[in-house]
Amino acid sequence: MKQNQISHATSINRYPNIFKEIKSIIPSPKQILSFGCSTGEECITLQELYFPTIKIIGLDISEEVITNNKNKNKFKNIEYYSKVDNISEKSDLIFANSVLCRWPESEGEYTFELFENTLKIIDNLLNKDGYLCIYNSKYLFTETDLFKNKYKYVDTNYKETGFVTKYHKNYKKITIQYPYFLFKKIAL
């Protein structure tokens, strides 16, 4: 797996509006995956504030970060992994928040091809009828073949999708607000 976002910057309850709305739509998923979990604050937030009885998997490409997360983990329902192949069960809800981008943009080129290839990896970790939250991405999930063949967007009350500058797959900058951050997998 290639690295998407380079920064490990994160914080507790970073996206409360997103988490609250998703909790109202999907109150009891069997398992949640935080894709690109970084230093684990999203996993901790989900466990403490929104889904206290749900199994939460944190996945990050950095083995060092995952080792640190494991060492400080005090939750029996949170597990951390640095390799996709070590995750044995698919999830019902996946968060890919602030990971499908390079921010700030000066951190280097981030291609639509890498975005699309990473989404294929994520898709393989999600159950049919499961939900995918993509917040703060550089490109639009709705422009991928994966979306067109297997997903539908979920119309949410909250329409803000992040501060990262968004682009079409042809690398032209988006000039209108893109309102979709939650998607449902409708086909295998």
C-alpha cells in the first residue's frame, strides 16, 4: 500500500458534526475501521463518545505509529494494525478522514490514480451495505469507477466536506461546494 497523507496531525473529536450525523444514521455497526488512524485519536473518540460498545480497528501505514498506539491503548474494543492483510473481518463503517490527500499541498503531488487505488483497498475492507465516510479528500469519490459500479451517496443534513482543496479527476480545481461525505456500498 502506498502512503497517501504524510502528516500524522490529528486531535480528539476532530469532526464532531460528521460523527454525530453518522451515529444517527448507523447507530450500531458491528465493526468500524479508521483508515489512516494516525496516532489513534479518531479511534479513541469513536470509542469514548460515539460507539462505546463497538469494535474499532485502527489502520495506519506507519509501523512506528501503530506500535505506539498499541502500547498506549487502554480500550479492549480497539485494535491497531499497520498491514491490511492482518485485518481478518470486514467492517460495516469505514472512516477515511483527512487521509486521501496531501495537505498542505506543498507536501508533494497526490494523484487521482493513488486516490482511486487506495479506495479499492478500502472497498475490500467494507461489507456490502456498509458505509464509507470520506472527509477532506483531494478528489471526488463520485468520479471513480468504484463509486459508479458499487456505491450510492447518502444525503446528509451536514454538507461540509472539508477544507482540503478539491479537484476533478482531470486535475481541474472544483469551484462549487461538493456536499457528499457518506456513501453506502450497494454491490459486491
